[in-house]
Amino acid sequence: MAGGPLAGIRIVDLTSVVVGPMVTQVLADYGADVIKVEPPAGDLVRTMGGPSNTPAMSAKFLQLNRNKRSLAVDLKSAAGRAAIDTLIERADVLIWNVRPAAMKKLGLDYERVRAINPRIIYCGIVGFGTKGRYAGRPAYDPIVQGAGGIAALNHRALGEPRFVPIVMADKNAGLVATQMVLLALLHRARTGEGTSVEVPMFENIAKYVLEEHLYLKTFDPPLGDMGDPRIFDISARPIRTRDGWVCIAANTNAQAFAFFEAIGQPELRNDVRFNSVGARFKNVADYFGLRAEALKQKTTAEWLDVFGRLDVPAMAYNTLESLFEDPHLREVGLLQRRQHPTEGFIWDVAPPNVLSCGARDDYLPAPTIGQHSVELLRELGYEEVQISELVENGVVVDGRLEK
């Protein structure tokens, strides 16, 4: 038992790249025993994202696969599928992120898995919901960002369609899948019933976009156009100061009036354009333009000092490099310098959330391909001669660091 609220929960992780591994890492961080089932060549993300100190241990892989055990097995072989069937019998959750047809071809569709283990939580992260016309299409983050409206938000704001330079669609679906798995586990604790969970990337991004930007088309008939104009305004961005940028969000009357005092124009609280939340929303271009002009007069540090004294919500703008050095993040322990058995020292982005009931109390570095194959097969009851045969026949990879 690793400790934490999910101690004793075993997860068969058939996911790869980003969307699934981020789910299983969260669950592993809080105590679940996550068995990362990989093909003999390993998860694709092992070779994505630049050079590494040893083959198949990319930076992205290291950040998404701590606290897991790797079983590298050929699922296209009968012997490999038999091993996974045995693992499923003893598991609480099976999570996957390939197309449903591929799962069926492997004999791992819900009906067959439920027959092996009726209590299983069976979670599939798919590109598109299986009831719609796009079902079964391949989906990667750029495809879903473009189809789901994310690129169009940038088009409206910046004049050209652009993807957000982070795998937003993957990570959004991953967060939702984490919630859904936990809900299904709660349901099983109450009823004893297993559950099939479907998490579609496209629909979740569409929800993400439309719940904010359906806007006046929420009403039928519509009261106006789609899209929140406050967010699309050209000045809705970090604001230039004398020596850099600052990020500010003075939304309430108290905050806006304090901002007017900070810039030496307290009389603006009586300006009909700015004297209420509704007025500032209606005149957002004027309000944002005012902010942009005023903040040119002082340095970032000077503004942050003034805003801090007057309780105006503001923070310095961080680059990727300064974010890595941010003193607050170091103080709360988000970045942990750890020794990895093959990669030397690495910076690990630790779980940011705190539970009073605790979290995992041990730490497993991201595994090499098949590092735990032999260990796991032994746990499943395989004899040494059987394990040796599977390894010799190329069905299983024995990736132990010490043999």
C-alpha cells in the first residue's frame, strides 16, 4: 500500500501520450497502484519532446508517468492478452484512449471486460462521442482545438486562427476523466456496481468554449451575438509598464475604484462609463484603454507595490523561465529536484493540491519500458519458467534495471 485516499485501488492503464497518462498520474499520486501497460516499443511520448539522457525517457514522459509500474507486453499476441485478462480480474479501473474499434479488436471492449470483472470501472477517453457522426475518427489535440472552437477564439481576438500552445484539449479531457473515474468509484462503493465511462475530447472542449461564449445566444430568440466582448478586446492581455508587463483584473467596484486611486484618478469612480460593473462592461474598450495608458508611467515593481497596498488584484507577468524561478512555487514545493535512476537529477512538477487525509507516501520515478514486467507477472501468479518463456518469445519486455 502506497498510502493516500486511493491506496488499494488498482488501475490498468492502457493510455499513452498525454490525455490518459495525466489522469493516471493524478490517481497514482494519491495512492492508486497504476500499472502502465505499454507495447514492447513503449509509449509514443517516450520519444517525443527532445533529447533525453537515455533512450525512450523524454522530458514529457518523465512529467506524466511517475508513481506507475510499467508492464511492457504485446497485446496482439494470445499470451499477452491472457496476461492482461488476469490483470483485469484483479483491477478496479481500466482506462484507455485509443479508438473504440481498436479496443474491440483486442477483445477489450466493455462487454468482454465486464464479463471478466463485473465491478470494473471502464473508462474510455475518445475523440468524439460514440453516438455522433464523428465517432471513430482519429483525434489529437490540434484537431480538437480547431474543431472545438479554441483556434476560432484566437482568430476573433488576434485576427488569425491559432492553437493555444499547450495541449489544452488533452488536458481538459484528462481532468474530466479523473473526475468521472472518481465518481464511478464512489458509485461502486455505494452500490457494488461497475460502470462504463465515456469521456469525449471534442464535446468537452465544445462545452468549455460554449458555456462562456454562447453568450447572448443563450436566449432563444437570441439577445445578441455569441462571444464575450470583454475577453475578446484587444487590450485583454498583460499590460505594458515602464520596464515590462503586469497582469491585472480589477472587476468589482471596490477593486476598480482602488485602481483609479492607484493611478491618481479617483474621480473616475463617478464617471458614468466606469461607475458600476455594468458600465465598465459596456465600455470595456475605454476601461481597458485607460488601464493600458496609465500603467506606462511606472515600473512593474512600483505598480505591484501600489496595487498591493490598495488591494488591487495584480501579479507580475511570468515568462516560462521566470515561472521556473518563481519564489512562491519553490516555497510551496511545486518543483522538486529528484534523483532518477536512469536520468540523473530531474525537476519534477509535484502535485499542487493538498488533502488533509494525505497522499502517496512513497515515490516511484517514471519507469523504463517494462521495468516492472517480471514483478507484476509474479504478482499475477506466473511461474518463473512461464515468465522466461514470455520474455524469450518477445511477448513481454523484461526492463528491470537490475537483473
